[in-house]
Amino acid sequence: MHTNEMTMSEVLRDPMIRQMLRADRVPLGEFAKLLERTARARNEAYAVEAQAASTARPH
């Protein structure tokens, strides 16, 4: 499966994103932590949703 979404590594290396972070005075390390926390929270939400869907199915 092909996706047009950037990986976290690609985002952190992207020159345009780095330029915006510098302009906004956001340290790269802090932005990386934000991406990691967001990805973790999204994965946890998907897991809860999948669990709820599997228990809601009739047997």
C-alpha cells in the first residue's frame, strides 16, 4: 500500500517544516516529542475503537 503521507523522520528532515519551526521558535526536539505523543495517542484511540467494534459484533 502506498501513501502520500510523510513519515515522522521525513517531517523532521523537511527543510520547509524546519524553516517554519525556526520562525516560530519551536525547538526540533520539542516538535519531535509532540509528533511522538500524538502518534501514540492516535494509536491508542484506534486500539480502543477496534476493541469496542469487536465486542459490539453479535456472536
